[in-house]
Amino acid sequence: MRQVAIPLIQSKSMFCVIYRSSKRDQTYLYVEKKDDFSRVPEALMKGGGQPQLAMMLPLDGRKKLVNAELEKVKQALSEQGYYL
């Protein structure tokens, strides 16, 4: 049997990790990397309580965001590192 090398496809799409607030209903925090809140203001982290992982997904437009507009999320992640 002959082996064929398959090149890895590099994805140019952005990914985000969505956390649910433990203190505020229907409040979600979007960040670029799992458990990386380094760019989120401390006051915001304290006010939202312990973040609870909701989901991880690519921001490539294949899945619709229920609570946010895709382009606003992408822009906020690029500029400030989070979206609320």
C-alpha cells in the first residue's frame, strides 16, 4: 500500500472562546484563547464572577452568533482582546 502525504491546511479564520457569567444572566465574554483573560479589565472580571466555559468556535461565518454580531466580535477581539 502506498502512503500519500496530505498537507495540513492552515486556517486563517479567527477562533474565540465564549464564557458565560456566573453572576449575570445572558452575559457572555468572548476571548481569543481558552482561559486567557489577560486583556480583560480586572473590574470586568470581578463584576462577572467566575467565567463558565460555554463554547469554542471559529469566527468564519459558518455558525451564527446568537448574542452578538460577527464583525463586531472580530474587531473587538483584535483591538482589545475581548468582547462583552
